[in-house]
Amino acid sequence: MAISNEKEEVISCSKVGVIVEAKEAQISTGPSEGEAADKIISDTVLSLPSHAILDLLSIGVCTRCIFRLFGVRGQIYWSSLLSPTIFAPLIQKSNGSDDEHSKGLESEFCSICLGILQFGFSKEKQNLVKSELINNVSEEIAKFIKQEGHEIDSFSLEVSIPPIILANERSVWLYLKKKYGSERWFEEKFHAEHVTVKDAFKLAITSSLETLLTAKSEISSSSRIRLNHTHSKASLNLEKESVENADGANVKRGAECSEQSNGKTDAAIQRSLSRLQDHAFCERFKSPPEKVNEPCKLEIICNRAPIYIGGRYLKYSRNVSQSRWLIDDERKGEASVEEIIGSNILPVCRGDNYKFHAAGREDIDVRMLGSGRPFLVEIQNARHVPSEVSIGEMEEKINNLREKLVRVRNLQVLGSEGWTLMREGETEKQKQYAALVWISRPLEDEDLQTIASLMDMSILQKTPVRVLHRRSPLDREKIIHWMKIERMVGSQQYFLLHLCTEAGTYIKEFVHGDLGRTYPNLGSILKCRAEILQLDVTDVKMDCFN
Amino acid sequence: MEKEQKDEGYFDKTQTLKDAGMIEFSVPCHRPSSSEQRKEEEPHELLVPDLCSLPLTPPTAVDCNFTCYFAPDFMKPDHDQYVYRHPNGLCVIGLASTHVALKGNRVKTVDFNVGKSNRSEIKVSGKRKRNAQRFEPNTALCKVSTSNGDTSYIVRCCVKGSLLEVNERLIKQADLLNSSADREGYIAIIMPTPTDWIKAKNQLLSLEEFKKLRGLC
Ligand SMILES: [Zn+2]
């Protein structure tokens, strides 16, 4: 049996253009073209073995499933022209005025596709929709997407069907094989390479969805529309059957969780079904399958791949941490960069959630000034991708918050490349700082020269005591590229130390020496005790979001 | 960002230069308001702190980052040791200024080759601190010998825990104990378990208690 795979999906989506033509022909054209389509269909009907068609109709197989099983291809067959009435001439021919067949058809859903190809479905707390009109399904989807507020210009469609459909199809095939296996048409036309329910459904719905959503169907689209069809009772039985049959029997699932069958179990069921020999299959499944009076439940999921908003942030407070920071449920610091930025971006993008990533971090009591630090906000399932204008407004809003704790610069929307951009930019960075330092003796002019003369000085840093409990004990060599002392008017012992260092240098420890564990340190160079009171990052040299 | 706890407000508790009348008031004691900061694209003004708010003498890094405890007369009279406890649980062990070895003596050698193993040869590695040895409070860390004859003193752990490192600089520069026993002359870093720490803490004196005991107030 043909089971849809990636390749097939690619092909089916590329056929979309043809459907559009067929649909347009149906909707907007004069009678001549519509008649032409009718003629193609009636010719096809006449080419099929009528006794087998009638048999299939009597066991509740729908029009589109019949066409599928007979390997009929061509997009027109998945359009709305394909109503059950096309078989009326056949029925009349065999039975005179007997319309019991068509009556019977109306009262139930297809015994193979469970109504999926009759475009019938039910929704939670809602009566079933029975139509034969694909637009009813696509309107439902469009309505949902509008309700959820998704703004999409393209989409990729995923369809899932209850695994019982595969069993139904096989059961019908075995039924026909038993009855008509020796007839010539069975060998010729009724072969395994038919259009699957999934593909037929996609073919039928794609163009009308494109029209209603004014969006293109693209395999690579970042917006994913998933249509989950479930048929609880039938799925449940099958799952029990086939899973028990699977050699390991280790995937036995409780009834409560099997109602929404996920992709993994679907695949497992498919595998165990195909492993089943025909006679074993017949023992477990009725042939032909039972008729159904209830359509599939349709669940619509729309999800956009994460969008990234990048930039650089500045932090003006010594009481704001980079990420949300709780110790024993108690907040550390008055706010966090993550929350200030995230809470202003998320509502604009109308996403489900956000994640904040930054290239490195500073201590809570260290301000981030100058160039700022590169960051990325990852928005999950954004309904709206902000335009350049609204990005500007976002930046403005964050920068004009009442408490000026954080600012942002160079805010921009990025695709999935945002992540790589920051990862690459993160390497080979230097950082520049300004430290407020006190020394245990008055500062001399000579000290300024001593400090200024030290270029690219190597220091050896043991893992600082303050992080030694959770980091490896190591001796790291770091480079202090340059230093400059700026005197402060009114003080002999306080001064500003400007310094540029290799990434990963612990500055506080370089100043106070960390019990001599960072050596040389500022105190050892100036031959006195040195203490650090404040630290600011003044530049992060990185090749991104500059 | 390091997740150590820090006393963010300690500047306020200390005497400021202004309080001490140390700065002339010609210096504008003015911090730019936040709106001024924002308009100011040149961050330099932001960097210069308000001198008025700075303490005359700031607390040392040890004062800021550790809580100081003392073990007076540990195992022997006048064998006073300190235990500096970091909020992350690590304990820095060293000789208190009142330790008998430091009284009018020059420290000549520090020998970590005590007991079954040389303490300076244990190489602890990884976040999980592989190879760290678990020591008892009375386990010897090193032997300190002074220039005063053949006298030597055993320095001990004081708290039960894993020995993370000893101060190897003391092997070549034993005089760090004379110049800076409370900083660069520390002896070792020990990581006790939380329960062991609670037990150890009960045996130790606080800085105030210790000062009172030794008449240092
Ligand atoms: Zn069907």
C-alpha cells in the first residue's frame, strides 16, 4: 500500500498550481468549460468496472476514495466537482430507479477515509459538519487562523489521519481481491500505486486555503498549519490490536493517552500493520470495514517557527540582573534585562513565549555601557512579524520606560540565521571596562606611567574563590591589553582604571588579587592594597549588531 | 553573572569622605539625573562616581566577600586560626594575626608534606572536584617553621571538608605569612558539606567574640 512519505509530499505540493486552474474553471467560467470538466469525469466513471463501483458504494466507500483506489490521477478529481451524483448514471443503469445506494451514502461517512475526503468533520463542542465542499473545511481553518491572530504570507501544510484508515483501505482491498481478483481490471487498474488519503486531502484543500488565507503554500514556510484528524474509537481499537501484535509489546499504551495518537505511534502502527500477513489481518479486521456514522474530529494547529529579534543592550543599574534570577523563590535585584526587553517585545509579536540569549554576561552589580552587549530574543509562535517601523517603535518604547534601567540599540528582526550570527560574533572578543579603584596609599604620577606602560601583559588567574564551588579549579592565563589611570578630582586614593582585557578575564579579582590567586594583580603591580568598588563594562568588541 | 550574594549597601554604612571633611566643596557633589544620563551619549560622565558617597576607607575584599570566624587555641594554646567563610560555602583557612608563630618571629618555611601525603601534590580537578581529600578538623595542613630556633607549628583544617587547594606560593615565599597572613598568606581552601559546616560553626568564634577574647577591641 502506498504510504505517504516526504517525497510524495513534495510532489503533491508542486501540483498545487494545476488545482488552482481547475478551481478557477469551476467557479468563474462559462458553462462550456464546466461542461468539459463534467465530461472528463463522466468519461472516467464510464471507464471503471461498474459492478465493482456499485459494490464499493454499497459498502460505504466515498467517491474520492473510489477514484483513489482505481489509481485515477489528475487534480480535477480532487476538486468540488466530484460529488456523489456522478455515479447516478451507473446506479440507474443497473437498478432502474433504485436510489437506495445514494440514500445510503448520504447517511454515513466513508468507511475508508471516515469522511475526510467528503470534507466532513466535527469540532469540539460543535455539531458535525457534512458537506462535500472543501471550502467548508478551509473556511473553518481560515476562521481559526484569524481568531488566533496569525499573520501569514505562506504556510506548509501537515495532515495527520487516524491510522485506522490504513487498515480500512487494506480491508477494502482484500475484500475486492477476494471477489474480483481474477478479473482483468483488478490486475490492470487496481494496483498499489494510488493516491493516499493524506495526499488527496492536501490536493483538495491547498488551493482553497491559499485563496482564503492569501498565502502561498510552501514546503519551507516557517508557518506550519497542522490538521489533525482523529477518530477516537476506531483509533483506539486499532492501536490496541496492532500494538499488542508488535513483537516487543512494550509500547502498550493506556486508553486514556491513546486518543490523540501522535506521529510516533502512527508510524509504529503502520509498521506493525505492514508486517501483518493477509490472513492474520483478516482475523483481526472486518472485511469490508464497518460503516461509520461519525466523521473525524478536526484539530487545527498553527505554529510559526521562532523569529529572532537581535540587538545590543545597555544596563544602567547595579541592581538589575541579566536573566530572571530567583534564589529560594526570592527575586535578586529589582528587575532583569531579560524581562524588561522580553516583556516589551513579546506583546508586539504576539508570541506564546520568549527566550532571552546574550553573548556573555556581567555581574548584577556591573553596569553595561558604551557599545552594549549583543543579545537575541527568540519568540515562539509569533503571530506577527514586526516591520522595520514597529521595531523602531519597540526600541523607542524600551528606551523611554519610566525607570531607565535598560536601553537597547540596533534592534532588528532576524530569521533563524540570528543564532549563528551571534554564535560567530561571540568568539574572539575583547572587553573594555572602567573600574572605580581605591589603593591603600596616595596615587603618584609615577603610578600612571607604570600602568600605561604595561601592554599585553599576561596574568595568571586561578578560578576565583567566589565561583570555585561550581567551576573547575584551573590556572588560566589571560591578557590585559592595556590600562589607563584616570585621576579623580578631590581624591588621592580613588581613581578610575580603564582597561581592555581578553574575554573571560575576571576584573574584580585582577584588581583586589583574590588572596593573591590572580597574579600579578593591580595591588602587586602598585605594591599596595587595591580594592574595587564599582565596575562598568564600556565596550564589548564583537562582530554582531554593531 | 556570578551568583554570589553581596552586600550591595555597604557603602552607606561607612563613613564618607564628606562626613570626614576630607574633600573641598568646590568639587560639585552632583550625580547626573537619569534623564540627563540618557541624553548624554558620551558615557564618560556616567563613569565618574559621586565622590561624596564614597567611604573614606572602603572595606577590603575579604570583609566584603567573607564572614570571618576564628578558632582560638586550636589543639594547642595560642594556635589561633581563622576560617573565612564565603556565601558559596567555601572556607579559607589561615593563621590569625594572634597566632603564636607570627608573634615576633619570621616564618622561615612552610612545609605541606605532613601526614600521609604532601598536601600540595593533590591535584583536584573538574567541577565535581575529583581527587579532593576529605579531611577532619584536626587533620594537619602544613608545618610552619620560624627563624626562632627549631620551633615549628602545625596548621590544621579546623573544619571537616574536602581540601580544594593549598597556597603553594608559601613554599617559596613563606614570609607572605608575616606580611599578609589574612590575604596572600592564606593556608588552604576547604569545602565542607552544609551539615559539617553547621557543626564546625558551633565550635568557632565570631570576629567580635574573638576580638573580645584577645583584647583587640
Ligand atoms: Zn473516502
